[in-house]
Amino acid sequence: MIKILAIWYIAIFTGSYLSSNTSAYFSSTSEVNGVLQAGTWEKENPDNGPWDKSSLSFNGNDQTINSCSTTNISVDIKNSGNNMEGQASYEVYYAENGNPKKGVKVGEGTILAISSNDSISLSYDAEKPGNYKFKAYQRPGHPGQGELWSQTISITCDKQSDASSTNDGKDTDKNQDNPNKTDSDQSNLDSQQNTESKQSDKQNNADNQSDTSSSKNNAEKVESAENANQQANDNSQNANKDGANK
């Protein structure tokens, strides 16, 4: 009986073991030897980096210049923002008539970095009459339109007025080159006038002396004539006396 019970327990245990879940695991490892190099970054280029908080603007009003020759025109541009961390560029546009924005580009240049609240001048040699405008570009990243236009500079050619202006300019340049020249010229003029005045006085004195001498001679002649007449009268009277005595 005991054997039967033992067999029975062994059978139950074996059945429960065979019917239970089983798991299997597989793992594999390998060792790799090598060197990892840290990444490198180039230095940020100010011209391609974020906005430097600078802000450019043109100063001044429209200009009209009378000139028939090559004329240097200029405008002032100011940085009202932070210091510029790089350069900017500008262009010059021309139209014979009307708005230069719709004209043709005739020049270009570079705006050097401008400190905060500082201004510089942009210039161009205009070779013919017409209307000119400067166009400048903001620094990269500027939140505005990125470009700005200056006031209009109009050049006219009135030859008569230009000639007068040129002569006035030459006289001014001469005076500026020799500021003492005006005083010297005035001094020479005063000296010349004094000399002429002295010569005139001498001439007047000579004339007066001549008049005095002439008057004296005339007086002497009159006195001599009177003396001659008196002598003739005396002789006549003496002759009559002698005739009466005889």
C-alpha cells in the first residue's frame, strides 16, 4: 500500500514539473578597442552670426548742388544701436530725372564698423547732372527690411551761375591761402593814396608859389610903369619951366 502511494506522489510531481513554463536566455559580449575624438567647432563669423543689435540710419535732408563738372557728394550715416561687430555695404543709384531708386547703380562701397551713436560720411564722385541716392544695408539679422535709402542729392548745371560760384570760390581760396594779403593790399592802397596826396600837395604848393611869383612880377611891372610915367611928367614940367624962364 505504501509503495502504491509513493508511486502516486512521484507521478503527480513529475506531471506538474513537465507542465510548468520554462525560460531560456542567451547573451553574447565582445570587447572593442578604439579612440574617440571630441568634436571641434569653428569660431563664429560675425558676418554670419546673430544680429549684433546695431541699427543704421541716414541723417540730413535733400540737397541741391549746382555744378557742371565732377562733384563729390556725401551723406552721413549713424549707428543708433550697439557697436557693429563687422562691416556693412552701400550702393549709389542715379537717375537723370525722377526717383533714383528706379534708376541704375553707379557705385558701391563698404561701411566700416561704426561704434554706438557714432556717424561716418559716405561719398561718391558724381560725374554728371541728375539725381543720386545712397542705399545702405543693415547688419545680418536686423529685424527690419535690411536696407535703407538716403535723402536725394540733385545736381544741376547752370553754367552762368556755376562760373560765378567758381570765381567766388577762387577769390575765397586766395584769401584763405594768404589771409594777410587783404591787409597788405589795404596797406598798399593807403600808402599809395598818401603818396598821391603828398604829390598833390606839392603840386598845389608849386602852383601857389607860381601864382605868388606871377603876382609879384605883375606888381613890379605896374610900379615900374607908374615910376616911368611919374618921371615923364616930371621931365615935362621941368621943360615947361625952362621955356617960361627964357
